[in-house]
Amino acid sequence: QVQLVESGGGLVQPGGSLRLSCAASGLTFSYYTMNWYRQAPGKERELVATITTAGSSLNYADSVKGRFTISRDNAKNTVYLQMNSLKTEDTAVYYCNVVRPWVGGYWGQGTQVTVSS
């Protein structure tokens, strides 16, 4: 059974940094592209960042380019999201996601990130 467990969220002041982690189990992690999404109150869930299997291709939402960095450690079955220069508008629940072709998509439980002074 696929499980994704996020951690690392919290309360941070504007301009601060956080690093989110997502530990995956129940799948051959290195086979799959991994995604980070976020959902702010009253808004739709949006794709924040994507990393391909070996980390050779990274994609980011325009709103986070230059501030967030996605990375992965296939030996640890973990994907990370380093968030720098955080803004109040980055406040959201952040979710880890993987899509297994012909099987379906999986989500973690989410981790809350609150950016506030």
C-alpha cells in the first residue's frame, strides 16, 4: 500500500525558510515523478513543483520560481521542498503527490505552512 507522509511545516515569519519532506513507502520510489501541491483556504489545490525520477527535470509554478527548490533522495525514498523568502501568500496546506500510470494517484495527509508576522 502506497503511503506518503509529509513533515516540516510550521509557522514562519515573512522572509523565512522551511524545508518540507515527504517520505514514501509501498512503491519503487525511483520509478516515479514526484509532485508538491498546496491548497490555501478557499482556493483550489495548485501544483507547486515537480521532479522527475532522477531529478533531471524540475518544474515550478511561476509564483514560487526562484524561491522554492524541489529535490529528492532515491536512497531514502524522500522528496523535499526547500522554501525560501516565504511570503504570506505561501500560507497553505502542502501535499506530496505521486501518480502511478494505470493505477492512480496518491496523496499524503498534508502539512500546514503558515507565513505570518
